Amino acid sequence: MTGRFDNIHPGLTCEHARQILLRPINELESQSDYYMAASHLINCPGSETEQALLGLLENPLNEQAVNIAKRKAVEVLGRLGAESSISVIGRCLWSDDRYLVENTVCSLRQLKCNQTDLIAKIINLLKDDVSNQRVLIQCLASLSVQESLTTIQAFKDVESPGIRGAAISADAQLTGCRKELSVVADHLLLPNQMDRQCAIQDLIDAQAVEQLPAIVSSPVSPAFRVRACRLLLNSLDHSALIESMHLVDAVLIDNPSDINIVHEYDVTPGPDFLVRDLFNTDFSRCYLAMKTLSQMPSQVLWPVILKEWEEEAHNDYGAHYFFMRLIGSRSDWPQQAVHSIDEILKSSAINMRPQFQKSRPAAIYSMAQWNPDSFLELMPMFLSDQYLPAWDCRYVAILALESISSQANQAQVEDLLKSLVDDDDCFVQARLASTRLA
């Protein structure tokens, strides 16, 4: 399965990538060539690719360039579903390279490995306390290895939230007992953002759909929360999915007042500090800044926002998202901001650069809040096949139409909704079925 960032060397052919892996290391143009070639081969499924990657795994050289490339090779083999390669991949569990071992465990999990010797090795690795215990626990639970249960349960009380959460989730998956999953839900409000993100994955792994409201309000990137909605709600039938759309709505509207923020300011900072805090890597701080900025005059904010946008935010994928939200959170921006805001939101709504995809639905919704007339005029372009709008862009267009329906021509709204009637995404269909405009 390929992803958004896989084909980063478009000029490299599959055959050339495979040939690079056959070259002696002293003939490489760069020490990163093996890694580059192994990475690119995710775009080249087939037996020739699998053989090339397996050949790399059997390379005996203990060179950094080889070791790093091996880590990527086992990852790619897993993603390509190379089940016939499990035995060779599995030998990497005995490597001294802990990162290769970790990637190997993940690959074997993807390949649904059931070889008893490899399963036994993974259990022993968990007992040895050397490799990544969280990854090992996740693998054993995913493979339904019942004989690992006692070993896993010993980790339910460890200090590390990431390991503790994985163990509780694994216990629920292996025994069916779900009473301790509320402990994992409590991790959604831990001070460390990585722990909060791990908790979301642990709840997804345990199919804890009952904890989705807590996930939706957790202070992490919307990408994690949207993913949880997709994975936990996707198995519901159409009527149950419709009833759960308010949770998806909440993530895609993403009002800071609906987020359980885990930070606070001792003293309210000034606008310069708050706008800079939208660049923070901890999303709890970003949401706190957003909430605080809503109380400040737009005349004071706009010069700060424009300066930061032009200097950095336009190319910072984290801050970019929050700038979309901030701009669309109010309609009282000064007159001199009108043209800039229209251009920023319009270009962001059709921005196809991979790292800015979460900004697109935010820009679409913000355009509707800021300038409903422009939104109605531009919506066909926002949803045009030319710009490959993801399901969340199409979904949020329905939310946006609902939000401005009292100000819009009803015939125009109905015509725009009709363009989504044949949408093949079950979430878009469920939202369309639940809209009061239909």
C-alpha cells in the first residue's frame, strides 16, 4: 500500500532502484543510495522488487549505509504484503540493530506472521526488555498470540504510559475484557503529547468506539482524531454511522472551546506571543493560544497574523492549519485584510502539497464563515476533480453549507448538494443523509 509521501524520487525508475541495490557499496554515488532505492521500491510491487529487497537483507556488510537501508527494506516488504518473504524478514529479529528489529516486528505484524519460531522470539524480546516494548506488545496483540498474555499483563502497571496503554489495550484484545480501557482514555489528557497520541492508537487497536467522544476532544492534531473516527466508525452500518456523524463534525469544525486543553497561562500573553504559539509542536498549547486569541481585537491581531503568515506560517504545515482556523473564527477582520484573507483561504483550499492536506477542509469551512458568497461561488472549484479533494473536503463542504444556509439562496444550496449525491465515501454519504438541508 503506497502513501502520500512515497514517490519522492519521480525520476527514479523501478529498474534503476533495483540495480542500485545490486551495486557494491564502493560504487555508490552517495551513502544514502541504498536507502533511497529501498524507499522508492514501495512504488514497484512484484517479485523482482521483493528479490532485490531480500538481497539487501542478506548483505553481510556491517556498514551504516547498509543497516539503515535494511530498516527501510523490511518496512517496504511488509507494506507490499510479501508473505513469502516472512522467513528471511524474520531473521532480522536476531539483529543487534534495535531499529531493524523494531521495523521487522512491525513488518511481521503487517504480514500476519504465524511462524512459531518467530512468535517465540518476539515474546522473548519482550521479556528481555531491550527492544521497543510498545511495538512488541502491539504486534503480539494484533497477531492474537494468546500465549503472550501473561507476559503482556505484567506491563499493565509500568510507569511508561505508552507501554502501559499498549498492554491494557492488548489485554482487552486478547481477553475481551474492556473495563480497564478507561485508564487508557485518561492518557488522552497527559502532559506529554506523544503519550496522548499513543493513547489514541491504543484505543483504536482495542476498537474502543465507546471512547471516541474522549478522543475527539483530546488536544492532539486533528489528523489523529480524524483517523480514529475513520477506523472506529467505519465498521458501523449506515444508520449507526449517521448517528455518529456529530463526532466527525466536531473534529472537522475543531472549535478550541470543545478541546480539553491541558495547559494554561499564568498571565495572559500578548498577541505576538499567542500567534507564535500557533507554531508550537504541542497542540494543546496551540488550542490554548487559539482560545485566548478569540478574546483579542481583530484590529490588533491582523498585522501580527499577516507578518507571521508572510514570513513563515505559509510554509509551516502545523501553523498553517491553525492560521486557517484563526482566520475563519471571526468575521470582524479590518477592511484592509479582506483581499489577503480571500486569497489565503482560496489558495489553501486547493493546495495539493501533501503536507498541507489537513488545512484544506479547514480553509473551505473558514471561507464559508468569512465570506459566504465567495464560498458558494468557489465551492465547485474546491470540489473539482482537478484538485483531488479528499473525503474530508467534501464532507466539510456539507457542514459549511449548513452553517450558512440561512444566508444563502436555497436553490443554489440544493444544487451544490446534488453534486455530492453520488459520492462513494460512506462518511460523506452519511453526512449528506443527516443534513437538514437534504
